[in-house]
Amino acid sequence: MPAEVTTKSGFEWAAVFRALRHRNYRLFIGGQFISLIGTWMQNVAQSWLVYRLTGSSLLLGLIGFVNQVPIFLLSPAGGAAADRVDRRRLIIAAQFSMMVLATILAALTLGGWIRMWHIFVLAALLGVANAFDVPARQSFFVQLVGRTDLMNAIALNSSVFNGARILGPAVAGFLVASLGEGWCFLLNAVSYVAVIAGLLLIRLDTRPVREPGSSPLADIIEGFRFVWHTGPIHALLALLGVVSLVGMPYTILMPVFADRVLEGGAKSLGLLLGATGIGALSGALMVAARRGVKGLGRWVAIACAAFGTFLLLFSLSRQLWLSMILLVPTGFAVMVQMACSNTLIQSMVPDHLRGRVMALYSMTFLGIAPFGALLAGALADRLGAPVTVAVGGLVCLAGAAIFWTRWPALRVAARELVVAQQLSAGAPPEEITGAASPEGPSIAKSESGA
């Protein structure tokens, strides 16, 4: 490893990619990057296909609802499965199912047989696969890199997600305009080969599958109970839920902004989503540059407030270039909030509950999104997309203010949880008493000085 360069703000930029020293993580993240480019291509192409066929903001919201509501309903079962079975096999099964669904969508579109009910059914089935895939993937990182590089692995995964978010929409915008949506769906189907191959090449020490000492329902209830009674995790998930419900649906309405508000087309849609991706990639890399979780609670509140502010400004723009500029900090802020929340939660949760807690993370951030998409689609049909997005920005600002006032009372409990998990993993004393604290460099430090 090269000598680390630490900036005055505490970031170690030379250590941004330290999780890549793990072979298993390199295999996983390389396949993920290729596959996620295809996923973003399909997301953009599908949104544009629905809008081209119907011209309806409400149906855009309905597709988002149908695609993600299975995550809300089934993620707890997916998390329980991730804590009981081999996570790698569970991820492979889910990814293979997604490949089959993308192939069917491509065949129907290229053959000229596609109908709206096809899109609805395939979107719902994709949501079912994601309900099992996301909790398993989120809880798989600790097996790939261990606890020491867990924060970096989570942030780099977000970086890869958003790097693909930049490339995928740009490619999709070109392909949709020149060849049609079907080719985006076909390329997405092919891209799954990369992530499945990477998973098959990963070598892991045999992970003992937890003996089911209770029913799956009891396991699910145990996960809910832990989150409900753990104040810091509860607060982080509540704020994520607010953002997911009222803030994130702006992406569902992006075709409306591209076409009606900014008077562009498919290429404009790709540019807008690409600008969001640039900001989100920058935010993920900034989080990846950090060591430890000191100060991340404050980052979550500030990032949420910034997201609401720039979302409000974006809703007022009527120029493509200005909208693109405003979407960069919008994407930056929401990614910082998401990556910091994910890192804090994973630092506080015990291993035997990791799959179930990350399922609730998925349920909160992704599973609530369909209700937000449905609400945003309905409001946009009545009030217009700009007003709908502006209201979402204002609610995010209010949520950030409430979280800011609550976090100081919760950070001592957060410290204790982080330290307990570091001790259980055999972390060195200097790590436990130094970087492990969510709001201060030492567990012994007083709350007021953290």
C-alpha cells in the first residue's frame, strides 16, 4: 500500500480503494460494475418505453410501485434467508432470475409484442428477486473483506453503483434514440453473466449455516424487535424512510422533466440521470476515503438537509444545463446520507442479525420507495412534476432538522454498539478506542466533547 495522505479534514485519499486488496471483493465488485451498467440501461429504457407508450406520469409511478413493493413485503423473508443459508448461493440464484427476466423483456420488445401488462408482470417479478438479493448482498460484504475494511467496501460498492449510474443512462439514451429500448434490455441480460461468473470464482472459508433454532417467522420478528429497541438504528432508518417516500421519487418523474419541463427527449433523460450519478459517485468516494465512523451521524443530518435544498432548487429550474448542475449536488448528498447510514448500521449490528437488519434497511430505503413513486405519480398528474418534487425537498429538510435534534441523545448508545461489535470481532484496542466511535475519537470521551 502506498503511503497514506491525510487531508486536514481527516480523509485518507490514498486508502480510498483499500478494500480492493481482497481478491474476493475484486471479483465481486468487478462483476457488479458490468451488471449494474446493464441495470441502469434497463431502468432508463423501461421508463422511456412506458412514457412513450402511455405519456402518463401516473403509470410511471405505478411501474415504480409494482417493481419495488415486493421489496417492502418480502425483504424480511429475504433477510431471514440470508442469515440461515449460504449468502453467495442466494445471490447467484437471484441474479440468474434477473437475467431470465431481462431476456424475456428484451424478446418481447424486440419482437414488437410488448404490452403494458408485460412490463408490470416482469417488474413485479424483478422486485421479488431483489427482495432476496439486496439483503444477501448487503450482508455479504463482511464475508468478503472482514470488519476492518467493511466501511470502505460499502462505500466502494456505492461508487461502483453510481459509476454505472453515469455510464448506463448515457449509453441507454443513445441506444433508445437510435435503436430502441429492446437492445438495452438485451445488453442488460448479457451483463448478468459477469456478476454470476465473479460469484462462482469467489473462494470463501466455509461459513457455518446457522442452525434454525426457531421458525422463520420468529427470526423475522427478532430482527424487527432489535431495530425497534435500538434507538440509533431506528432513527437512521426513519430518516431514510422519509427520504425514500418523498425525496427519491424525483427519479421516477425524470422522464416528465426531460420531456415536458425541459422540452428535451431520451438523450436529455440520460444526461439528467448521468448528472445525478456523477454527484452520487463523488459522494461515495468521499465516504470511501474515511477510516472509522467518527462524525457520521452529523454527516447524515447535513447530507439530508443538502439533498432537500438542492431538490427544491432543481424543481425551480427550466434550463437543461442548470438542472444538470443542480442534480450533481443532489446526487452527492443523497449518496452520502445512504452510505453513512449503511456504514453506521452495519457497524452496530451483530453478525447473527446482519441479514435481517439489512433487510429492514432495504425495506426502508427501497421498499418504501414504491409508495413514494405512486404518490409522486398521482401528485404530478394533478399538481405537476415541479411542485411534487419541491414538496419532497421541503419534507426532507424538515426530517433532517428533527434528526439533528435527536442524534445527540442517541450517540452514546451508538458508540457502545460499535465498540461491542469491534470487541466481538477481536479488533485491536487502538481501533476500538480511536476510529470506532460514531461521534468522537474515544469511547471514554464525554458526550459533550464527542
